[in-house]
Amino acid sequence: MNIVLVSIAYPPEIRSISTMAQELTEVLVLHGHTVTVLTSWPRYNLSKHSANEELTVVKLEGGARVIRVKTLPHHKVHYFLRGIAQITLPFFFLRALKKFVHTSIDGVVVYTPHLPLVKVGSYIKKEYHARYVLNVQDIFPQNAIDLGILKNKLLIRYFERMESKAYRDADVITTCTTAAKDFLIQRKGVPGKKIQVIHNWVDLSQYTSAKATGHFRRKYGLIGKFVIIFPGVLGPSQGLPFVIEIARILQDLPDCAFLFVGDGTERPRLKAMAARYHLSNVRFEDFVNPREYPQLLEEMDIGLLCLENNSKTPTIPGKFFGFAAARLPILALLNPESEGHRIVAEAQCGVALVSDNAQAAADCIRRLYRNTPLLDQWGQNGYDYVTKHFSKAAGIALFERLLVD
């Protein structure tokens, strides 16, 4: 089959959907498919090594042709400008498609976010009679409405109409949680038979060989500390000011440290809060090379998941899978609707709390502080759980069947 995969992010950009898109692409190529990736030019969420990497608009990577599209800035800009950038995405992506793709297309996979990219999927389905699989990672515009980012009623109606059309046009819709499937059925009226749950997966092989050498602890000045790590994008949906409030309460635990590794629109705000509170137990570091990420997690004590309490969508942060694969016990501070509460409890890999009470979260951390036997057991439980339920091979095989059938 000739398959086109459309994603706003692809390596070297560091995001969970980048990794999954690349892994899906490489396995499809391995299985004999011809794959073209349409993605945006990587300008955000890069390690220092990746930021210096030379790229071309069209490049052969892992047996697939990757077309990187230059678009308007959609990160670290005002929300109005970000909205304009999102709305114009289909124009730039379709222009690149028409310029560089001159073969038949049998199937198309579109990852959301960002929602306007669904127009690319609809176009390819109509023009090429291709099978269209829509992968819904975040439910937009609902998440933006919940966070207070999207308030204009006209814009809300515009994006909701776009969303409804996307669900109608797709041949199959995939969600990464059962709760997300239920949300689309109950709140959006999508027929259940059209939705397939494909859990986000993790490549365990990256983590089984990782060893804790102390490199990152020495680099960050964290030798002997009890370290709670939050890696990845620091954006509004994570509700990370809540974590700074927790760190403020725990200043009397001098050996307990909160480590943020990544970047995003909220980083300046978080750093300003930490400075205003004179916090010595919070550190901010840049993205690490993805190849070093498993080693980074091996050296930490607790992996932190966090979502804004006001959110109503049932997502679970993608970093859960890396934490579990690295046998890292998990502290999940989530909105009540997140499926993370169920998964963490079912896996017995940590503790999940609603992200609305900083004192309760701080008290929980005090109980976990240097409780090595419990944390080690949680870590092993998480590894066993993802090994059983979130294998890379099973997830990709299901994706492939949806494209071929």
C-alpha cells in the first residue's frame, strides 16, 4: 500500500506522538508498505543536539519519505496567532502534498492534535479514494474550552463544525483510551462501531538496556536527592503551577527535589513562580537527546504526571508509558475525568490524585519520601503492566489492519 501519515510532530521534535508516528512509519515500511510522512518543520521541543541537525524539506528516513512543511509559528506565540497558524496548516500541508507526492495513495493516517490537519485526511480520501484513519490523541476544541484558552463562541462553533465533519469523513477513528471512546460516543454522537481503541504503546527495548550511571544527577547537581521528575512539554494543559505550589509546601524536605526537563509556553511562568517563592527544591533543564531519555528516567525516584484540574477530557499523559517501561513509580496528579486514575490503580504502579489539593499531594509525597521497598515494587508493577497491555507490536499491528481492511 501507498500510505501517507500526517502529524504535526515527528522526530527530531520530542513529543510522544512524534515517537509513535515514527515507530508506526518504520514498521509499516518493514512490512512492505510505501510510506510518506507529512509533518511540520521542527522548531520546537528539541534537544541541543537536534537543534543543530541539518534537515531538508524532503528526506529519506527509516525507509520512508519525510516531507517537512514550513508553517506559521504555532508555539510560544499569542493564542490568537496560534489560532491563525492552526487554521492555515491545511493550506501548507496540502501544498506540499501536491508538490511532492505524484503517486496513488491507498491509505492516510492523521494524528490530532492539531485539528485542522483533518482537512488533509479528508482531501486525500476524496481525491485518491484512500482509506482514512483518524487518530485522536487530544479532544479539541473541548480541551481548549476547558482550559479557558478558547472562549470566542464563533471560533468554538467553527472548530466544533470542523470536528464533527472530521468524525463523519474518517473511515475509522482511533482513541488511546476507552474513556475517550466513550466521550466521543456520549458527548459527540459518534457511532461506537466507527471507533477503535488503540492504546499508546511503548518500545520496551529502549529501556531494558538503560543503566543508571549518575550522569544526569551529577550534571544537574542532584546527587543524594530524592528526585521527582516531570519531563516533556511545559504547557497550560499540564497545570504545572500546581506542582510549584506543592514544592513550596515541601521546602522543609531539603533532599526532595522537583526536576522539570523540557520546554513550553509555561516555563517562564513556572520559573518566575519558583523565584518568587525562593524555592531551592525546583530545577529546570532543557530537553535531553531522546536516546538518553531512558537513562535519565533510570536515575530518578518518581515520575510525575500532571493535568490541569479544569480539563474535562479523559486523556492520560503519554509519558506514563515511558515511566512504566523504566520501572519508575508514578505520582499522577490528574483531572477527575482522566483514565490515568484507573490505569495507575489497576497497574498498582503508583498513586493517582485529583489535581486540586496541593496540601494533600504534598502529604502523599511525604509518605513516599525514601520509601524504597514500596517504590521499587510500584516500579516493577508498572513494567509488568505495560509489557502485558501496551506492546508496540500489538498496537501497530492493529493500526495496519485498520488501514488494509
